[in-house]
Amino acid sequence: MNSTFRLTLAGLAIATTLGATAGTFDPRETFAPFTYPQAVNAYRSGSGMPGPLFWQNRADYDLSATLDPVKNTMVGKATIHYTNNSPDALGVLWLQMDENRFTEDARGNFTGDKAEKRHTDGYRIASVTVNQGGKVAKAAYVVADTRMQVRLPDAVAAKGGKVDVTIEYSYDIPGDFGGRTGFDPSKNGNIYEMAQWYPRMCVYDDQRGWDTAPYLNSEFYLEYGDFSYAITVPSNMIVAGSGELVNPEDVLTKTQQERLAKARNSDATVMIRTAEEVTQPSSRPKQGGTLTWKFRMQNTRDVAFGASTAYVWDAARINLPEGRKALAMSVYPAESATAKLWGRSTEFMKASVEHFSTKWYPYPYPVAINEGGSAASGMEYPGIVFDPAEAPAKPLHMVTAHEIGHTWFPMIVGSDERRNAWMDEGFNTFIDVYEMDAFNHGEFGPKRDGEYAPKGGNPVDGILPLLADADAPSLLMGADMVKEKYRHPATYYKAALGLVLLREEIIGPERFDPAFRKYIATWAYKHPSPSDFFRLMESEAGEDLGWFWRGWYANNWQLDLAVSKVDGQVVTIENRDQLVMPATLRVTFDDKTTKDIRIPVETWQQHKTFDVSVPGSHKVVAAVIDPDHKVPDRDRSNNSWPR
């Protein structure tokens, strides 16, 4: 086919598409009864609350591991204390084995746009044993990609049955190809960012039983429990881990312990280990051999840690609601210890946690750590985030707020990231929008970055190309099915903008904020589904939002409001595309005064066009719909009259 003919066909296709879209709004489709993705039952109620028979299983962990920075290996032992609160007896257990993602034949190698050429052999399993009622036995198991099925001698009883599983293992640590875990060099030694470093229980829930979605390249879905873990490293390394360090007297110098005590009562950042001290042997309590760092974290779904000889370390107090306190800490290489780079990291961490805690839900953990490296830059885990050590102040503030914001979604509100990434990245980006405005009186605001309105300008304009893209996914599509080119525009930006529209234009902050807080508090440390969120927001905010869930989440519909004519005191408005939104109609009278009239979405339940009768004795000479540019209207050339 020659190029001229191709261009002609392309032009015809575009014209046909535009012609088919304009003026084809069908109220019956937009306002049809919305079918929620998940049905109501005894486990999950119509109000979006847990039902009378709601249950959730639990996994508590005792972990120990040794990191060898010479061989770049991890050797570990994990004992999982599993409680089956479900109504079903369980004859097998499923565990996540995410280090197998780096093997040559891993399924994840075939899902992205570019296959990684570097690999490891994944987990090497030395033994798997189970303890049921004091009876210890070797367990049969099968490893399938990034999952392991453990076959139990006896089924774990329903409604409170318990089993302990112990797995001894080792693996080679991936380098800078680990994505969310690995190591990279710095001036004073490698920086190790250690995540997915132990076998983790899969979730067994009322949605689908065992949720065994493989680890491809998306994130996680995990059970809650209490963790005790011990990390053994050479004595010249510092370890920064999720939760509370319980043996500081063994692994810190007396000076460092005193500085930490000072930091717990200081709003200003206190240096625990300075850049100059990084190369001084006196900054470690022992020379040669190893030290074991012990941590504890309660009511969490995961733990991670960073380890390096290169860490500079500082800290400050976090002030939480009701007089509670926590500790903000940062660890990063000496080359990042400048005012233009990580010098304000702890200030950013402290401010973010305080803002989210006051506005939405109190931070529940004793420590919030910002760890600076490059292997896993921009990744979140409970109590610790891995951020780029080379980031300047403004990007560092953004990524710090975003990554620690994940504490709320999905660390506290435990949605399934592998299936519903918009409930993770989108919700978090949404709360970041307001944190960016609040930080230091808007020093870095408004939020316009790779997560939200990356081209700058008005977010409702920036989203229009995505809404016009026929290949763009819906937000309800599974995370692993979303192409990388759409991951940030849809999962972060569109999902966050949907909540901004819901808060600012559809419901209003005075009803949205209490409803959203109720959602967080209700589903804290539980596993909500998309339908639980939809139902709870409707019930608490007092709105039937099926039209919005359908248009913005289940579909990728566009909005096109128009003013078609003005005749005396009557302004005719139209909805020309399938999405609907409430909007403001501003009319101008012949005496140059103006009046704003709110056009609710109910206008379009029975109409494609509507005549708005404007009260008053003065003649209407002009009208514009959405004059303040609040909603994502795809064609603003028809928003005003006269044209």
C-alpha cells in the first residue's frame, strides 16, 4: 500500500471516529444500574464495610538472615506462624518466592517490552518443615515460578487452626537489575537494598481462596502479622530496617545511641553518623567479624532493610496526633550529604508523615526511614522506602512523600496491588497532591511531576490524550495487563485525578474527607476490594456514583460539554460524549454582571440537551460552561456562546 493511500485512510478513520463521538451521548448507557465487580455477601456488606462473617488469615514471622557482601549472597531461615481464620480447612499452603523472578525462565521475562539478559538461579531451598500441634515433619513442596505450594501432613483446621512452616534457603542477590531489590556501588562501598528477601505467605481470602498471582513485574498482596527478624552483616556495615531496632547497645556506639536519644526529642535533624565519620573505624562498636541487628515490627505485612558501609545517618522526631511520637530517619552515601541533595531528606520525611497522619490516619509504626541508593530507587516497604541517592531536593521531596505515602496505601489499607494497582498508586498519588501543596507553604507545589500532570499546566487538560486513546486500559484492568506506556498515565495520574474530581467537583471536601477517612480506618490492616471502596464512599458521602465508577474506572470515556445557544433568558447546554460531570454555567447579562449556575449530573439522566432558564430581569448576552477549567472537557471550542 502506498503512503498517500495510507494517509487518506488514516484521515478518513480519524474523521469517522470524531464524527461518531460528537453528539452520541446516550443517557441509558451512562446511567444504567452499575454492576459492582464484587458481589455483596456475609463477608462484605452493601455499605462497603466488612460483613458479619468477615475473616482474615494471619501470618507472623521469625526471620534470620546473613548478608555476605563478598559473595553477594543471602542465607536465611524463615519460620512462619500461620493462623487459618477462614471457614475452610487448608490442606496446602501457598507462599510467594519472589527471588525466582530473576531466573532465566521466569514468567516475568516474557511480559515487559524488553527482556532482562542478567539472571540468578532464584531461591535455593535447603529444607521445608512443618510443625502441627508440636509434631515436626519434613514437608513435600512444589515450586512453580514465583510460588511454592507446601503440602501439609494434616489440613489446618478452619476458624483458628495453626501451623508453623520453617524454610531454610539462600540466593544470590541481583545487582542493579533487581528492580525492587539489589545492590549498587557508592564511593564508600556497596549499598544493599533488600526486599522480597524471605518466602512470604500468599493471601487466602474470601474473594478467590488462595491468591497466587505470580510476581511478574507488579507489586504485592500480603497478610498481616508481627515480625521479629535478625540480620547478620560484617561489623563495618550499618543496617536500616523496617520497625524498631531492639538491640542498639550491640550494634551502635555509645555516641550514636546518645544522638538517637536526642533525635527522638528534636524537631530539627540530628546527625547520628556524619559524612566524615563514615570512613572512621570509631563509628562502629566493633572491628572485624560480624554484628547481628535485631528488629521488631507489629501489625505489618512485610519488612525490608538497607545495609552498607557507606551510610551517613540522621534523624528527627515525628509529631503524631494525640501526642504520639515516631522517628524520621535517613541513611544515604556521603556523596549525597549536601544541602542540594539529601541534606533535607529527614525534613521531607517528617513533614510528609505528619501531614498524612493529621489529614487522613495516624502513622502506626515507630520509625519512618528514607534510604538512599540506586538499585531499587523509588520503592516502598513498611517503615522504610528506597529512594534515589542522586535526587536533588525538589524531586527528593516528591519521591519521599510518594513512597512513604504508600504506608497508607497499601501498607495500612491492604489492597491487592497485583490486581488493583489504581487502589495503590492512584490513592497514594491523590494524597500526595495535597501534601505537595501543604509542604512548607507550597515550596514545591503544585504537584506536576511524572506521577501527576507531568507536562505541567492544568491536570484536567493533561489527561485528555489518555482519555482520547482508544488503546488505553480501564482502571479496573489487572495491573499485570497494563503496558508500561500506560502505567503512570493511567494507574497513577488518571486514578489520582479521579479522586481529585470526586473530592473537589462531585462530592465536595466536607463530605469526601470524612468518607475517605472512614474508608481508611474501616479497612486498616484488612483487604478491601474495589467494590468495598465504591460502596463505602457512596454510603458515607451520600451519593449514587455508579455513573462515575462506570465512566472513569470501568471505561475510558470522554467528556464534552457545550453551550449551543442563548435565547433571551434561556441557555441551551449539551452533553456530547459519554462521560458526565457536574459543572458550572456562568452567564453574563447585558449590564455586564455575571451569575453562576451549578449544573448537576442529574441534568443528563434524561436529556442530551437542556434549556436552563436564568432568573432575573436582565438579558443574557453570553454563557460559558466550566469557566474555571475544573473538569476534563475534550473540546473547549464549544463551551462558550457566542462562539
